[in-house]
Amino acid sequence: MQIVPAQRLRAVFIVGTRPEAIKMLPLIVAVRDSAHFEPVVVSTGQHAEMVASVLSIGGIIPDVTFELPDGPRSLNDLFAFILEQLEDYLGDRFGPPLPPAEASYASGYPAACFVHGDTTSAAAAALAAFHLHLPVIHVEAGLRTSNTLSPFPEELNRQLISRIAALHLAPTFRNKANLVGEGIPFGRVFVTGNTAIDALRLAVTENPRFEDPRLADLDGPSAPRLVVVTAHRRENWGAPLERIADAVATCAREYPDVRFVVALHPNPAVAGILTARLGDRPNITLVAAMRYIEFAHLLDIATIAITDSGGIQEEAPALGTPVICVRETTERQEGVDAGTVELVGTDTERIVAAVRALLDDPRELNRRSLKANPYGDGQASSRILRALEHIVFNAPAPAPFGPGFDRTAVLAAGGSGDPVESGWVSSWPLPAEDA
């Protein structure tokens, strides 16, 4: 006899930062709109206002937002705060923790806790959930640089979550291979594509007007070429960020007809450096944090994106915008291999050279713009929802994203470069005479 739950199964979703909100949004919406599951959304307070703004796109209001104390705080302060707050909230709302074997679905105790990526919010929440016998599901699992100091602290955060999670939702096959190589059982990793592409497709349909009047001339047939710049990562604070800013200033001098829009991070340690070095350039526009739908539109109309953001490495290529990545390492090597991302580090001359190569050569710009995005097809959230239905109800299992093997790795193992890039063969679909 089949036992049907008396109510929809609850799943806790942890959201701390704006990037987490962007990538969790389509999944939370899919779960909310499903017949069998109910999301419980926890905003940790790390980026409370920006999280609320992003989630509102899908009509999502957090069930609770933790009140993070004002003032300077260390990573340990933040970790401890989230750990304690989440335990208190879940205990107050659902009662004492119940091991999954004892928590019947009819009890109302959550069936799982979803965390995303590699933030301090995600790592602290994953550990708290583990202590509360709440199975952890890791969205965007398996990204690796294998250097715990770069990016810091994100690389260790995601490795920690991988030791805790019961289910690993890997964006790409290479991410799955990373996890299997670390001893995660093959059968607990599902390749979904990245939910960032789902969110981006949702956002670009809005076609918003820019709230900042200085950006009004970027739309329309007479709009200038546009370079979007973001830089905020902790490992780039100080001298690396100064070198990035100097590169942008040099490019602005060399290309006075190109507009450079620099999106400032709210952290004063970041915004202060960029403002001091770039604030007096006539073709550089410094803007405060934008609404997500505005920023997605900005990426959509951009010629190039210069960034140290992980999310933009995934999002911009989906819109045909080549990425110059100003980091020394990236956990998103698929984009580098696919040619959608160029990893240049923070050396000023290398950044300038990369920008020149695209702005001076329309054919190279077009070639890079047409590269296929390896990170997703906009269906990741649907796959994850169907995977949950399969796990809980034994519904039909969804097919994973991608081919199930790594084309670049196969070519490299055979001692070959990319035959298409080398000009040895035509790109698919083949011309009729070659087919």
C-alpha cells in the first residue's frame, strides 16, 4: 500500500548573498510551484536587502531573515552567528531535531536543507543542518581549484560542504568527476547544469529600463560599445584590485568611444580603490549595486565583461558576451576550455592586451561571442525538482545535463588539441559536402 504524505514536504533553502539568491531563485520557484514540496526560505542576513530584491523577482519572501549585527566581523564571527541562528530558528519552528528515520513526512519536520555553492553562509548552514540530522543537498557542487587559499575562503567552504552533503548537484560532468575523485560515491552526484542560466533566462525577459539615468544611452541603435567591469573577491583586495583598476583606466584612455561601466561592490575596501582610480574618467561610469534584472540586461548588451566573479563567468557567455577573468585561478575551467572565458590574472598589461584583442579585431570578438556556453541550458531547476520526485516518490529519473563525458579531456588524453580550433575540421553541423 502506498503511503501519501498528508501535506507537501518541507525543504529548507539557505540564502546568504546576492549570487546565492540569483542561483537559488529559479529552484525555489520550481519547488514552490510543485505539487509535492514546500520551500522554507532562510536569509542569513549576509546580504539581506540584495537577497530580498532578487527573490522578489519570483514573488518569494524569506520566511525569516537573521538580523546580523552591524559593524566589522570576522569570518569566524559570521560562521558562528549563522550556525547558532539556524539551529535556534529550526528548533523554534519545527521542534527538536529528528533523525530522518524517525521524522515521518506527516510530522512536518523538513526533509532536507539546500545550500548553494561556497559562501560562509552555505558552509555554516550545512554544518548546522548536519548537527540537526537534516540531510544536506548541495547545489553547484564539485567546483574546485584544489588550492584552499584561492579563492579564500570559498574553496575550503565547498570542500567542507562536500563532506557533509547527502546529494551533490553538479553543474557539469567535470564537477562530478572532481567529486568522484575525492571519494564521493558516483550514485550521489547528479549533473544538472547551472541554475544561474535558469535565472538569467528569467531575468532577460524583463527588458528593464536602467534606473541610473547615466546609462540611458546604452540602449538603442546608436549605443556605444560597452565593457562591463566587476571586481570584489577577497583574494583581489589591495594591490591586485589596484592593478585591475589601472588596466581599466588604460583601456578607457585608449578607447575613448567605448563605455566602461564599473559595478561597485558595497564593501568599502573594494569600492574605495575603484572610485579613487577610475572616478575621473569621462567614459567610465561607476554604478552602485544594480537590481539583478538590470545587471542581466547590462551583460546582455555588453561587448566584453571583465570580472573576477564566478557567476558572471557562467552567465555572460549564455548571452554571447566574452569574459576576461581577472583571477589567478578559476574553479570554472570548462569556460576556459570552451573559449568563453580567458583567464588573465591581475597583471595590468595582460588585462589590457586581452581587451585590445577583442576590441581591435571584430572577427575574434565574433568568434568568441559564438562559443557555446558549457554551463547549462536553462533547465537545471526542472531537473533538480524531478530528481527530488524520483528520490522521494520513485518517479521516473530525469536525464542528466550534458554528454556524460568530457570532450576536452578525451582529446587531451589522445595528445590532441581541438581539431575545430586548429582548423583541421569544420564545426558541427558539417557542410553538406563533408557530412
